[in-house]
Amino acid sequence: MKEDERWMKRALRLAEKGRGRTSPNPMVGAVLVKNGNIVGEGYHARPGGPHAEIVALQQAGQEASGAVLYLNLEPCTHYGKTPPCAPQVIQSNVNRVVIGMEDPNPSVKGSGVEALRRAGLNVEVGILERECRKLNEVFCKYILKKEPFVILKVAATLDGKIATRKGDSKWISGEASRHLVHQLRARVDGVLVGIGTVLKDDPKLTARIPKGRDPYRIVLDSQLKTPEEAEVIRASPSKTIIASTEIAPKDKIEKFKKKGVQVLLFDEKEGKINLKSCLSKLGEIGMTSLMVEGGSQVNGSFLDEGLVDKLLLFLSPKMMGDPKALGIFGGKGVSSIQEAIALREMKVRRVGEDILLESYFEWGSESCSPES
């Protein structure tokens, strides 16, 4: 068991190398071990590229025969952009396969394990399953619900303020926290803000780190007030999505489309864009992860509707002491402690001069829960 955990940890470290590069596919690492030595290993690097187990098998060659294959995720049995992996694992004559977790994909779930066992292989499932689920929490939700995994990122003072009463928010968090946010942007498919943030701060919402992959930028803008020269558009029109409604001026919609900007129209809910419909559409176009960097009202709307999976709260060692300064959430909230929104799996760590609180919402999908 200790040896199995040792090699599964290596598979997880390999899988991590694909973070931010494999969407909409999961992150997968594979290690082939024979007589206590690695004879092949690999990870899934990009959609359409070879899967982790195939990379490892190719590296091992004839040495794969009689080896033990460690995978953090069950091998696939269906044709996608690449042929199924389970048959190739069987043909390699490995002696044993150790799998971290079953693939939650309904078209795979359990069939890869079953195929391996039918072929006479010794298969064990569930080694470091909790760690494997956490690694692919985004994929787990997306593949079952066809909606992006939603991360709410907030930078606030110790007294829970995200801007002064005049709207000044630069900079609440420290340099180390801001650098981490750029890393996070490079790992998610999309970053979402409200029109208020665009009009006030005119952010680029790009991943300004070496070799950083810029996410899509989504702006919630029911009346299409986004300026044509806004930074989110200038930075990359083709990676900007404006979520609006039928009241948006038709001529402005056409102007944006000519620039390459996607304008998606949604129905209203209490005068605002229907967020559930918006998430469904983003999932439909292949967006698996979304980081919300909105202001107070956007944060409150996502919270009120129970649409956040994970919270990243950067707390700065500053205080405003002003009851009129802008708080983290501007939604309806709750009227009693019994109704308070529960969080789980809370972790706290230092990021430079700030504190980062990472937690999951109790209502989150069990399929992507590290505890499930």
C-alpha cells in the first residue's frame, strides 16, 4: 500500500503539469514501475494530444510487459480525438493497474476498469482517491453538469471591505497575492466581471506572467454599456464575451461582432442577467472553469443563487473602519444565523503579507468534492 501511494503521488505530480492546458479534458499522469524502477511515465499535455498512459507506454516500450501501471484516473474506453486507452493498456501486457479514481464521465465510468479486469489484469481502484478528486474537481463538475466550476476570488481588508466609499480598491492585496491571481487566471478557462468593474477600473483581465495563457473575459452587461475601447476588448476581442439581454442596442451588438467580440443574449431575472442560463451557455461552448472577479453586486448575485463552488479570499492586513465602504457581498443575504451559508474544507495560508483563505461551499456538487 505504501508503495502504491508513493507511485500514485508521482502520477499526481505529473498530472499537475497539465494544469491550465488540458481543458476540457482532465489532468492525468501515468507511471510504469517494474522491479521498483520507473520504466516509463508521462502526462496529458493538451487536448487532442496523447493520453498519459500512452505516453508512458511508448516511453517504456517492451519494458512495459510485466510492469505496474499507476494512473490517477481510469483509462478511457471511447473514441474522442484519440483512440481509447484501455485496449492499448491491455495489449502492453502490464501485470497490474492501480487507479486513483473512476472516471466520472458517464461514457466511461467503470467501463475502463471492467475492460481491464475482463482481460485478466489485476486492477485496484481508490488509491489516494481524495487527492485525485481534488486535482480534477473542475472536470468532475463539468463532465456531469456541463457547467463551469465556479471560483469566487475576492481581495478584502480584515473588516471585509473591497473598496472605499468612493470606489478606490487599488491595491487592497499585496504584490505576491496579485502575482498569484495572474497564475490562477492562466489556469482557468474564463474570468468574469460585471459592467461596474469595467467602467470603474477598465481591467485587462489577462494573465501577465511568463508563458501565461490568457483566459476568456466575460462581462455581465445587461444594457451593453461596455465601451468599444475597453481594455478587455483591446487586449483580445476574440477572447472577450459580453453577456447581455434583449434590451442591448442592436447597432452596438453589430459593432462588437465586427471586432470579433462574442455578444450572448440572455433572459433577465429580477432585472439582471440570468446567471444560471449564462453558466449553462458557457458550459455549452466548452468552458470548464470560471473565476469570478466581480464587485460587490456580482459576488452577491452568485452567492444568493448558490452558484459558487469554491472561495478564494485574500485578506489584507488593512482596515477601513468605514460602514459605507463597499463590502464583499451586495446581495440579499440571510436574515438568521440558521440560514448562514456553510463552508467546508477550509485552508488558510500566507501569501506575502496577505492571508489566503480557500474553501468550498457546502452546496457544491458531490461529484467534485474531495470528500466524496
